[in-house]
Amino acid sequence: MRIADVMVVGAGPVGLMLAGELRLGGVDVVVFDKLTAPAEESRALGFTRRAAESLEQRGLLSRLGEFRWGPMGHFGGVRFDLGALEEDHSGVLGLSQARTEAALLGWLADLGVPVRRGHEVTGFRQTPSGVEVSYTGPDGPGRADVAYLVGCDGAGSTVRGLAGIPVSGRESTRGMYTAEITGAAPRPRPIGERLPGGRMVVCTPLGDGRFRIVVHDPDLPARPDPAALTFEEVADAWERLTGESIRHAEPRWVWACGNSDALAAEYRRGRVFLAGDAAHEIPPLAAWGLSAGLQDAVNLGWKLAAAVNGWAPDGLLDTYQAERRPIGELLIRNARAASRLYLGDEAMDPVREVMGELLARKDAAEHIAGLLSGLGIRYDLGKGDHPLLGKRIPPDLRLTLSDGTPARTADLLHTARGLLITTPAAEHIAHRAAGWADRVDLITAAWETVPDPALDAVLVRPDGYIAWTGPGSDHDLTEALQTWFGTAR
Ligand SMILES: Cc1cc2nc3c(=O)[nH]c(=O)nc-3n(C[C@H](O)[C@H](O)[C@H](O)COP(=O)(O)OP(=O)(O)OC[C@H]3O[C@@H](n4cnc5c(N)ncnc54)[C@H](O)[C@@H]3O)c2cc1C
């Protein structure tokens, strides 16, 4: 029985974000998760600037409650100054993954998206018109038919395995223990304290007497079993490295993992897609997984909605892999480099010094900050000479709409539709897009914050990336509209 257009497997942050994006696109979507309740442990403590912007352009930042913006001004422990850069690259800090997931769940509830807990996907079969999914639910085994299936089921993804999609990556060579504690107050080491022999400890105060501690030690098992880890083992490892006892502390949760990484060879096979950790397993040391996954979701959501709604131009669905897989690959490479710097022994000291000298240069700092924050992402969306082409539209450009209302660019993307902004002098350009008005919002507005160089017109995809500018693009608006939004009605 066809239960929805799309089934999202996994109610982690990526699956929840994707389900919301699909719903905004008018898709009938259902989320299945094998857990009977949201996970209690809270892995990520924040996310990057671009991930935050992705939430902001759907109006979701206000749902997150209190958090702080802060600089992510180090690469593998080599610090550099983000304050000297023109753009603000700081990210969201001090926000638990559990709170991010709760906020997304609240959004889905408002959008009317069902999240079915206690439903574990165990198999599927693709047919020419859809996917037949097998699962085990609270009432036993079941079968559900959908048009598309998306595996957002995390590291070691079942969907990825069932689809037969191979991964490349590295085996784990060392372990990492982490715990969230109350009742003890270890000395804070928020970006980590390196210790002899490639060891490191991190202690991040979380407020309200809570602390996150992390132990990196080559002597820990390379493939620890997180389910078998006890707090005593974490406390032992912490004391061995720091001399501080935290045995009297109260653990809220403990977690163990290795430093393996993995990248799916394909992000799409037929009607089955992968997003988030299911597509790319980035070692937790880098703390980029959630951020990358949210952006996968925002990239895929509108494209899949276009396919379901019948207006996706040829090849649109394939641009998901073409755009996002290279980013996954780059992040894994960067995580390997950062981990060498962070966890290498004293032999890495000269490399750290050279990196420090390089990062004192503004152009190098700009490059690395762009990689870390996600603001440096530029997709190949067509040729031209405007520097914003293929990049995200800055969310805080101010405009006055034709009826005199003030607006910010991020606010105009709340609907997750395409966006064509034209200045009053260039309003005639908007007439050329009239045939796409059911998919693209046509906005006439005067720039209050004028983009540099100035823009008479700009076409923005639902994920916030600039697909065409006037002037500045080599191809014309009609071609760009057809490429991203299909045939005019
Ligand atoms: C210690 C640690 C710290 C981290 N810190 C950060 C950070 O600061 N910033 C950051 O950006 N990232 C961080 N990360 C990474 C981040 O936690 C992950 O990248 C993120 O959780 C991935 O989200 P996801 O939705 O892809 O997968 P997950 O969060 O793993 O969710 C997958 C979901 O799928 C469900 N599922 C699995 N199999 C099935 C099935 N067969 N059927 C139904 N449901 C299924 C699971 O129950 C789960 O709910 C950290 C990771 C760790 C381990």
C-alpha cells in the first residue's frame, strides 16, 4: 500500500530536516525510526555558520532556544583569528544535538509530518514506479510502498547496505571516549589540551554545572563497543591522562567511538538516496557531521519535491550527488588533516608552527574559515563573473519590497521555493519568469544592503544558492530557470 510519496529512514537531525524540507515542497512524507523515543545522548554541541544559515532561511533559529555564537577559530588545534575576516564565520556553540532535534521535531509536528517510532527498516525492493519497504514495527513485520526512499539512518547505514552501495574510507586506528557529567568541575580545555605521545583531553563547560569531557589516547581500543562502555572506564582514562579524579561525578551519558571514516560511492541509486552520516562518516573529532548532513538535507529536499511534483528537469536529482559528494569527500580529507595536527605526537610540532604562520595570513585564514564554516561552498551552477554565482546568498542582505515592507534575504526563503529578486528598474526581467511563478517567488525590491558588485536581478534556488545573476551570468535567465525549475507552465 502506498503510504507516502517519500519515506525518510532515521529521525536524527538530518532525517528530520529533510522531512521538513519535503513537506514545505508539498510532499507527503513519513519518517521511520527504529528507536521508540528520541536518543538521550547528545553528540553534537553546535554547528557551523552555514548550517545555522540553512535553519535561519526556514525561520527555525528562533525554535532552538538559547545558544551562543562563537568563533570556530582553529584547525586541528592551530588557532587563527577569525575577527580579521570581512564575513562573520562564527558558528552555533553550546547547543546540544538533543535540543536541535527537539526543535526540528516541533517544526515537523506543526507541518503535520508523521514520525513513526519503533519502526525499523529491514529491507526494500525497487520497482519502476517506487520502492517496496519492509520493516518491523510495534505490531510486527510490515510492508509499505513509497515513490522514493531516503536513508538518513546514520553511520553504518542499513539503507546503504541494502542498496549495495559500497563505501571507501579508513579503518579505525584509535579510540575516543566521551562523557557528559555533573557533580565535578574539571579544568576547562574547550579546544583541547595536547599531551605527550599523541594524547589529548577536552573539557567543555556546558552551563548548569554540566561538562563534556573527551579522552583521546592511542592506548584506547580502536573499535570500542559504545554499548559496553562504563563511566568507570572513562574516569580511569581521564585520571590516567590528567591526574584529576572525576569518579565522584554523575554521568548523564557516555559514548565511545573510533576514528574511522567512510564515504558512500553513490549518494543515489535509482529511487533510493543517502544523506547525513549514512552518506559520509566524518570522525567526531572534527565535529562537522551534523552541519554537513543538514546541508545535504537542504540540497536534496527541494529537488526530490520537484520530482514528486512532476516538474523536475532532467538531471536535477543527479545534481544532489554531484554537488554534495565532493563536499563529503573534502570534509573527510580535512578531518584527516585536522586529526594529524591535533593528535600527532611531538614530531608534528614543526608542521603546527608552519600552519600557524600560514593561518596568520588573511587569504589563508579566509580559505580555511570558508571550509570550516561552510561559507566557502561554491557549486558549479553556471558560468559568469559575478563573485556570488554558485555561492549562498548572504542571509542578512536588507531590502525594501515593492509595498514598502522591509525584508532580509533569509526571510524570503522561508517557503523553500525558488526566488527571483529584481530591482524596480529591472522589473521587466521578472516578466520573463512569469511561466515559473508556481515554483519561483517573483519579488521586486530595492536593495538597502547593496550586493558587491551590484545586482539588478538574482535567481536563488530554494537551498539559498545563487543560480543566475543579472548582470554577471554567461547564460540567460530562461536557460537558468529551465535548468533548475523545469519547463514554464
Ligand atoms: C561525540 C560526538 C560529537 C559530535 N559533535 C558534533 C558537533 O559538535 N557538530 C557537528 O556538526 N557534528 C557533531 N557530531 C556528528 C553528529 O552527531 C552526526 O553527524 C549526526 O548525528 C548525524 O546525523 P544523522 O541524522 O545523519 O544520523 P543519526 O543522528 O545517527 O540518526 C540516525 C537515525 O537513524 C535511525 N536508524 C538507524 N537505522 C535504522 C533503521 N534500519 N530503521 C529505522 N531507523 C534507523 C537511528 O535510530 C537514528 O535515530 C558528533 C558526533 C559524535 C559521536
